[in-house]
Amino acid sequence: MNKNLVSVICAISCSFLWGTAFIAQDMGMDYIGPFSFSAGRMFLGFIALIPFFLFFEFKKIKEKKISFNTALIYLALLGFFLCGGFALQQYSLLYTDVANSAIFTIFYVLIVPAISYFLFSKKIHWSVWPSVFVCIIGAFLLTEIDNVNVRLGDTLVLLGAFFWAFHIVCLSKFLKLFNYPIAITMGSCLIGSIFAFIPSWAFENISLGNLLMEKNELLYAGVLSSGVGFLLQAYSQQNLSPAPVAIIFSLEGVFAAIFGWILLNQFLSDLKIFGIVLILFAVIFSQLAPIYVKKSHGRN
């Protein structure tokens, strides 16, 4: 099977897990705070990946000479961006609904190509820019247009979009130096959980008993969304550039809005459904346009 196709499938699957996890995130803060939930989910993601790491990558890494300091710097950056994105996302759910939090999260689709182009001088295929524009229109349609006051939750999650954007770009850079997705995902989840645990211990009433009361939500968000989800992200970014893969990841907003409607009765109007269609169109266009251009010019 074509490597790019496998990466696209991984990216879409990742988006599904991230999007549906918003339901667990919204329901999982009855007894714990945002930092506690973020720390718990990332630590569970780390635990879930240990068997896969030992079976698939431990021996390879042990035999390969790598720069420990370089790897640690990248893992610390990834953990920091992971923690910041999760924490702001969790806090946003205290003030806004699942659809808004998810949709404003996917504004990283606009930030990623800007970072890649302006900071790293990376060439961006022309199809990315109209796709980004359509994604942004779709995102606005999915929000409450008649509400001119941007709520605190929306502002927090918009700030979080910058963390997710830098996480995507940093992961792509790290994979080129250290192509071990399981180790990267596991390490960044562990470091991210440590970053989140410090403020949760200082400002929130974190305890094992309280965490166990949210065990179902934590298990879904931790094992599936954080562990499996970020592993799928790493595999998808092995063969896809940051800008187009970010557009695919924006599907998480679509999945979150749909499942928020189904499971939380957060109604989707005709405009919001049209926004979902626009985002789907943008994702498909961003992937098919470069392929068509290559074939039309006789390139494989």
C-alpha cells in the first residue's frame, strides 16, 4: 500500500480519536480540575505505549547511537507544547461547549503553514492556502455566529491552537532526526504529564480517589486519544508535510461537533452542517490537488 495513503488513513483515524475525546474531556471534570485531567490522560498514554515500545523499538534504539541531549530537548519541547495545548483546551471546556472548543482548536490549520513558511522557509503547495481559507470559513460557520462576544473559553482554546501548531511542526522536525514514533510519543506524553502535574498539585485537589472517579473518561482520553492518537499522528507525519497534515487533523473539529450533537444534545444547525461540508471539501482538495498536478506534468 502507498505510504502516503497509509499516512492519510493514520491522520484521519487520529482526527477521529481526538475529536471524540472532546466528549470525554467535557464529561471528565466533575471531580478533578483541567490540569489534573491533562496530567492523568498523558500519563495513561505513556503507560499504554510501553509494551509497544519494548516490542518494536527498544532494541533498535539501543543498537543505534543517538544524541541523548538533542532527543531530550525535542521531547521536552513536545511535552511542553502538549501540556499547554491540553491544559488550555481543558480550561476552555469550563466556559464553552464542545463544538466551539474543538473548532477553535483547529485554527492550528492556519498557524502551521505560517510557521513552516516564515520560520523554516518551507515551500508550501499552493493548494494549502485556499484549503486553509475554506477551513476557516467552515470553522466560523460551526460556531455561534450571532454571538459577537468572544467568550473566555474561546480565547483560551485559540491560544491553545498555537501550542498545537508548534507541536505539529516540532514533531515533523524531530521525526527527521529520530524516526521512532512510539518512543517519541511515549516520551512526550510522560514529560507533558509531568509539566501538567506540577500546577495540578499546586492549585487543584488532585488525588488517586478523585482520578478514579473519572476513570472512564480518563481511559478514553488517555489510552486512545493521547496514546494511540498521538502515535497515529507521528506515523502520519512520517510521510506528510506539516501544512497538509494539519488540514487533515482539522477533521477533529468535525468529529467533535457531530458527536457533541449525538451524545451531548448540542444541536447542529443547517449553517453548522454546511461548515462541516466545507471543511471536508478543504481536506479532500488539499490532498488531491498536489497528486493531480504531478500526474498532469508527468511526474510520479
